[in-house]
Amino acid sequence: MTNAMEDVRRLLKNGDLPGAVRSLRPHAETMSLPELAEATRALAEAAGFEDLAAAAATAAERPQDPQALYDLGYGCVERGIAFLAVAPLREALRTFPDSRPLLAELVSALEDEHRHAEAAGLLAARGEQLPAWPETYLLVHHTLLAGDLDTAEGLLLGLPAPEDPQWSGARERQARQVLRSGRSRRAQRTAGHPDPLGAADLRGWHYGLTGGLLGTLSPYGWDAGMTGRYAYLGDSPEQCRRGLARLAIALEASGRRPGTVSLLPGRPDRILGLAAARVLGLPVVPYEPTRTDTLVVAYDLNAVDQDLVRTLHARADGQVLFEHATCWTDPPAVSADFSALLCQYVAPRREGEDRAEEAVAGEIAAAGTDPDEGDGATPDDTDEGFRAFVTEIRTGWLSAPRDRVASPGPVPSSRFA
């Protein structure tokens, strides 16, 4: 028994299931398959996942059985621990290299782990034998998310229309992403970005993949793997005000002028919406899905009632969706048209919760807009550069459904290292 297995058992004995799962991540592809399966069985039993526990027990007894390895990998993907699926699925595919179900499940596991370059490599290795749907579609998808726009563009040009209409929406969504990414790269060149759509172009890739504008970049931890994202954010009126200032620039540069601000029902959303109305000089109205020419303001879409969020997927004419704090590790069900910042966890200010919403909104509207100097390691993110970027992509902004993008994209982070 290795130290990894001992750690799993010790943590489970102490009731720390999340810790036991995390402890396996560094060893998931170096442990022997029987031991990996046994560790997975222990985790599954502790979590009450009887189906996965049974599949893991079978794989522990028959580690050379491709079906047992497939069942184990499939169960891990379904239960949200895809990193434990990679090794058994890879071994099963080594035994049956022409199996489309095995290839699809391994690609799915790598996608859940945001290992897009590996997924693209697996698919590309099939060469001309790779079927168009869904395999070549997935090759385009992972090639783009790995950051290789030129190859993705070429592959997309050769991808025929799907015979099965269920893939039509996916094809349209992919075409929009590739087209936007090309526009984004040209816009960043115009804006003076040193490496448009490179590994550190968070704003460029955010627009290309989601269709949304990223207002500000985090000035902390740039060289420590955050690259413009926040991990934990303790929010402030100044932070909120800076996001609204960038929104005003975006609206001006794109020639958009909403007639109202639509207030969502949550207190943080209402406060920020009232502040936006003051900053932009607009009247406020209750949110209605079909209201046109309006700015819908959300503080954190993951905290909004999800039935309401689903009404935001299809955009009413002239509707702009603003989100202050967009979670990049668990993206919301719809991609906002404008995200003030990307963070893993945001802690809104709790003091003054008994104050009137108008009073708190007034404090935000009156706050300063000077940029946070941060730790001094972040590249400049000027108003001029942001305005130039928006000016270049303005005709494509607000022109597509607000599709969710589950991956953080090609810009690496310490979170998914």
C-alpha cells in the first residue's frame, strides 16, 4: 500500500472526504490501476455512490479488463472526479485503440479537467480516419480552447454540416467562437496588446469564447498564475465603481445607449443596479425578460435565482447584461455581455446590511475610480486600451445568445495547474 492510499484512508477516517479526494490528484496517473480503483472505491463508499463503488471494485479485481476500466472511468466522470478517470480510460483505449466510445469518454474526462491540448492531441492523432461528427467538431473545440486559433480556423473550414440536426446548435456556437476570436485578435493588435490572443491575453480570449467584455484585470498575482483573475476578492465600493466606469466606456465606444436600468430582485443586484443608474443617468425599472433597450445589472449571476437566469440566455433587442463578479472556476449558466472582473470567490461587504439600498448605491456611485495599483507586477490596463478594443469589436458585441462556457480557456492559471 502506497502513501497515497494511506492518506486517503486516514482522511476518510477523520471524515474529510474533500481532503481525501484532493490528496489523490497528484497521484492519479502514477498509481497502479488496482490501487487507483481501490482508492476510488473507498471515496465512492464514503460519498454513498454505490454505482461507482461497484465499478471501482470490479476494476480493482480486473485491472486488465477494458470494460471494467471503461465503467470506472465513466463513473468518475459522471460523479465529477474526472481526474481519476484519465488513467483507466487511457489504458482501456491502449488495448482497443479504435474504440470510439473509449476515445469519447477519455476526451470528456480531459475536457472536464481543462486539459484541452491533450484532448486535441488524442483526436488529431487519428488523422484522416477521424469522423467529422462529433470527433472533428470536438477537435476544433479543444484546439481553440488550447489557444491555437489558426489551426481551429482551418479545421472548421473543412468540417461539413452535421447530418444529425441535434448538432446544429453546437456548430453555430462553435462558428461564433472562432469568428469572434479572430476579431478579438485583430482588436487587441489595434489596442496595442503585446501578444494578442497569447497565453496572457485574458480579455481577448474572454471575448472570443464568451462574447462578453472583461472590464478590469486583477492587479494581484499576475506572475503567480492568476493572469488578471482574482482568487478571493473582498469587495469594496471602489471596486464596484471601477467596473461601472469601464461599462460606461464600453457603452460609449460601442455606440450603445440603453434607455433604462432593469433591477433584478436580489439586494446586491438592486444596489448595484441603482448605482449603475446614477452613474449612467438612467431611470430604473423592474426586470422583465422581454424589455428592450435596457441594462440588466447582476452582482453575481450564480447567486441569482436560476430560473430567472435562464430567461437571460436569449437577448431581447438592445438588452445588455452586466455582471460585476463573474466566477471563472464555476461559470454561470449564461455568459454576461460585460463582466467587471473574474474571480473564484467574492465576499460582498456585509457591514451596513440594515442601510437603505439607495444609500449604499449612492456610496458606490460616489466612490473613486482610480485603479488599484495592486502588487506592481500587472501590465498596464488603461482606459485608452480598453476603449480601443471595444471600438474594434463593437459590431459583433451583443449579437449572439449568451452561451455558457465551462472552460477558463487558454490563459493558464494556478487553479487548474
